[in-house]
Amino acid sequence: SPPASFFIKKAANIRKGASIAGQEIVGSITRAQIEEIVEQKKDDLNAHDLDQACKIIAGTARSMGIEVKG
């Protein structure tokens, strides 16, 4: 399956992530969108439950300069 960043960019409706992670915010996604991404990536994620998998995806989003809401 495609990398998580592909699904995150699609959910945030952006073309690319931030040039400087941590200093620039290029978009935002919600907890519900993160859960949808987890459902698509659940076989590839190394997590025991939904909450841990959501933390993995949220961390990826933050490293791309995308704000996680909710």
C-alpha cells in the first residue's frame, strides 16, 4: 500500500509537506481522518490497538508540518 504520507497529504488536501518541519504548518487533519488512514494502513502498522496506530499516523503528520485537530 502507499506510504502514510500519501494518505495524509490527500486528507489534508495539500500537494507536499512543510519545507521546515516544526516551524511551518501547511494544513490540518482531524482525528476522524487519522482513523480512516489507520484503517487503510492497519496491516502495515506495528501497533496493538487503534489508539497506538493513531499516534503513529499523527506523529507522521506533525513531522510533515500538518496540524492534528481533535
